[in-house]
Amino acid sequence: MTRKPHIVIVDDEPNIGRSLRLILEGEGYRVSVFESTSAFLAERGRAIADVYLLDLRLPDGNGIDLLRLVRQWDERSAAVMISGHGTVADAVEATRIGAFDFLEKPLARDRVLLVVKNALAWSDLQRENQRFRELVGEAPRMMGSAPVFQHAVQQATQVARSDVTVLLSGESGTGKELLAAHIHRESPFAAGPFVKVNCAAIPTELIESELFGHEKGAFTGAAALRRGKFELADRGTIFLDEVGDLHEASQAKLLRVLQDGEIQRVGGEQTIKVTARVISATNRRLDELVSDGRFREDLYYRLSVVPIRVPALRERLQDIGELVPYFLSEFCARNNFRPRTIEPDAVALLARYAWPGNVRELRNVVERMAILTPGERITADAIPLEVRAGPARAATGLQDVRQTAERERIRQVLDQTDWNVSAAARMLDTERTALHKRIRALGLKRQN
């Protein structure tokens, strides 16, 4: 049976309590009504809710003090203040403490339902982020000891302490989202939400509504006001995955948000202040899209205050020895399988494959082997044929793979040093003349 959201009302006017109960129960919510602070506190166990509707004036206290208590109990629940004669000072104080919204008396049915719906969406998002934190732990473990990977993790940890924008680049499946979550956890925004947006998965005509929200009636099908991802990410982090797929109009609006810290809902006239850390990711070369006129140059520089490249798995094959047992243990625990182990020769064979799908492909292969292996020990025979045959088929292309990795590594260091070859040579621990030769051999050229 689907759990009914629980709405708690604390208001000393019986008519208000009855009206709200009828409105909300008619929409399928579970409702509890209390007419005083003392009655509410006496039933604290029964009073835990998804959304609280708190009157500002109560016979034995006030809603502001009650709001403080509620926020201490559970920061993931939304609290809405009910006001018939509140002051601006009350509103400011309630907002500072964490009130989600306000309802003014006399209460209008449509307004009540809209505010409660939005408050529930916010509350659900907080709980989703809490589950995410419990799943990955308070400090998500970034698996891998390869120097090229550790360099990316160290950069991420260092930049997390500030609020600057970060651009994560790398092939699909390399773990850009996990690195973004790591930055969020290590940042001053860690107590806030971590909101993910896959820009490539949202139709072009809906991306602005998804990011910035829309007003009721803004377009066909906009039956109610909707808060966008930027509003939901307020005081937290928004992760814009595949940001290179944004169309021109959305790029312009995103640039305005980064410049002003304000959004405007589709169909709306007022601006809304938001404070959210922006991390973006792409598997495309944004600098090339800029050169081709398909991505705004000013937005590119706003997004990439700190660029971090996430290496492909073929550049860190030594990490497979750590990743495989970790994925295997995680999968068995999640699916109540008896623990399985993997033979060293099977791990060695996995480390010979080029992994075009990167860490995501490796995880899928490990899970497939865990499902199809009847015993508790996974041998080399359990490795899928395409992976076992991969080294032989890829042997002629191994040099190309290595050359591509070398080209990307040298390009990254050159970009970091503003193409100062001497400084880049020191970072790469090589001779300046040797680096000049490799730059020419690899066909590297500075992008204007």
C-alpha cells in the first residue's frame, strides 16, 4: 500500500483546522490537527509529519518558536506558516529559520493545495538526498589509487572548499557524477540538497521549465506552478550533466543565473534569488563547441573556473584490482547473494581489456558474472566472451589508445599552465625539448 503523506496542522481556530482537514483529506493526505503548542508537543510521536502548517499566533506560544523546534527535529520536513496578521519582521525571521512558504488567511483551497504539493516535493527531495548520503556514506569513497585518478580527486577536494563553478570533463561512464557528489560532500553546501539534471535527457522545449520552473498557464499543460531544479537546489549544489547539450536560449538563461544569482520562471515576471553551487559535466570538448559556434564562450568560461578531467578506465587499469572486489561485494549485499570472490587470474584478464564503456561497463560486467556464476568463486571462464576476446581484437589499437591518453594528459597540463612549455615539462617530469617533440608528434595546437 502506498504511504499517504502526513500533514500536521497547528492552529487554534477550529474552523481553520476543519477546513484544512477537509481540503487535504479530500486529496488523499493523512491529516492531524492540534489547537495549541502544548497539544502538539504532547503528541510528538504522532506529530512527526512530511509537512507542517503552523499558525503564527497560538494561545500558548507562537509559530516562530514552534518552527524552531520542528527544524531541530527534522530538517528534511517542510514547514509552512499560516498568518492572519503577521508582520514583515515575522516573515523575515521565519524565512531565516527555514520556513518553506506562507499561507495567508482567509485560506484559498487552490493556494493551500499548491503550497502543500510543492512542500511535499521539497521534503521528498531532502529525504532522497539523505538516502543518497546513507548509501554512499558521509565521505563517498573514490575508488582507485592510480596517480592520474588521484590527481583528479585531489583537485576536486581542494576546489570543494570554495564556491566556484567546476567543469568535469571525461568520457561517459568514468564517474563524473560520483566526483561531483564528492565535491558537494566536502563543500560548505554539504548540508543542502544535491540536485542532478541530465541536460541531454530532457527535451529541448522542456529544459527551461525543468531548470527554472514555470508559472501556472505559462504553456499548454502547465496546470500549476512548478519550482525548477535551481530553486530546489537553493543552499545546496546543482549538478548539470551533459551541459554541452543545452540549446542557445537555455545557455543564455543559465549564464544570467551564474552572473546574477537569480532565476525567472517560464511565464513569470519576478526574479527569484537562489544560492546554489554549480557543477557541470560533459563528455564533449566544450572548447571545440565554442570554436564551432555551438556553445557560448562567455558561458564556457563561467562554467569552467576550475576544469577537472576525469580519466578513462584504460588510463588507470591498475585500479581494476580495487574496483572489481568492491563492485562484487556491493552487488551481493544489495541483492542478498552469498558473498562471492573472484580469482586473481580473472582480475588479471579484466585488466587487459580496454573498457570503452569505462567504470560503468566494468560494474555491469561484474554484476553479470555474479548473477551467472553458480558457486561462490568467479573464475576466468565466467568473464564474458567479448571481454576475453577484447585484448586480441584491440592489440593493434593499443598504441592508439595509449597515444590518445598521452595527448589528453599533455593537453590538460598545457591548458593548466597557459601553454607554458617549461612549466608543463616540470609538471610532467620530463625535459622541455622532449615535451616539444611530443607536442609536435601528437599534433597538439593551442586553441584560440
